[in-house]
Amino acid sequence: MSNRETMNARRAERSRLMSLVVLTWYAAVLAGSVVLSMVSRIRFQNGNKKLSADDAIAFIIFSLPAVLTCPGATVECMKNCYARRDERFTSVRSSRIINYLISKRNDFETILENAIRNQIYTRKGTLRKRYQSKEIVFRIHESGDFYSDRYMLAWFHVAAKFPEITFFTYTKSFAMYERNMSEKPNNFEVRASVWSDTTPEEIGTIARCGMSIYTAYDADGVRDAVNNGATRCTCESCTKCGCACARHENREIVTEIH
């Protein structure tokens, strides 16, 4: 490992430790406040700048704290993690921490199922107005990742109960996915998040699992990937392309680091 790579690795590890300190502190604050009574309510987000609804598609987003919940994060991933930027806002940071605390509960699967049902349906069982006559795309982990087998399986089991929703996520928890992929329902696309420092062993796991890939490179890396058959993501709106990342037929998508 070169001196530069060593420095980047140390910087990434400091970032992970700092995230752990912040999460521990916030969890303690929340546990000692009125927020404790609200900790059973999951925080969803109705889209973002790129995932914006139109007449054909609507988005729901669920996130966890960045870095800390990403056991497979590489040095390059942590160095370029855009999701951490938003955590400078207290409301964003708090909602992700609350989701994480809920995800650790033994009844998380039940809470999650009820939260999704209440998000998209009225008490009468009809679709809420913002979802009517649209494809519903559920983006898991705008920030965060699958951090345990139990947590991953909870998502697979709940998604299977909502075949009318398209679920998708990016992950670096490749070995975890290989252990549990037989439980994944057909309406759930899990796309491998690959960086320049993803190891050959991990690439082998991705290949064995037949995972579709999302890759972020610099300009030269993007050009090489496209020359090797990858599809380049150039739009700033997932809505424009119908959220191609949620479709398994788009096997490899590459974008420039941003």
C-alpha cells in the first residue's frame, strides 16, 4: 500500500470512528428526551432532488446514518460519500438515527410493514392521492447499507408483502447478500455498488450472485467502463430515465464521481 493509500485508509477510519461517536451521543440524547415516545415511528422521505415524482412515478426513501451502517464501505467510498454531506443538518441526522434505532428493535419487521402500509394507503385501503395511477419506487438507503443479516431479511420479507411496489438499493454488503439472496422477492432490485478499490474477491461474489452493478469513477474510468459495455448515467433526474437503476435488465450503470 502506498503512502497516499495509507493516509486515505487512516482518514476513512477516523471518519468511521467519528460517525460512531456522533451516533452514540445522539442515541443517548434521544433516549433521554421526549423523542423516545416517537422512536417507533419510521421516517420516510417523499423523493429528493433526483428522485422527484411525475405523472408516472412516485418515490419513497428510507435512510440510515452514513458510514457507520456500511460494513462494506471502501476507502474510496467513504472519501467520496455524498450522503454524509446532508448529515450536517440536524433534522436529517436525527431522522436517520431514529430509523437506525428502530431497525435494531426485535419488532422492526412489523413496524416497517405497518409504516409502509400507512405511507401509501388510507385507512379505507385506497391509495393515497400522491401514489394513484403511478409506479411506486421505494429507494432504500439513500444513506446507509445493510448492516446485518437480520436487518436485510426484514426488508426482503416486508417487500414481498407489497408486490405493487418496486424496491431497490445499492449495497457493498456482498457476502451478506450472497447468504440471503434466496429470500429476495422479485420486486426488489439489489445493485452492487462498486468502486475502484473493490477487491477481486468481492467482484467474484458479485459475479456469482448475478448482481447488477452501479459504479462511480473519475472521467477516465467512466470512459473505460463505457468502452467495456457499461451504460453511462448522465441525467440529474432519475425520473427522466424511469429510474433505470431499479431495473435488473440494466446490468451495469456507471457515473462520474460527484
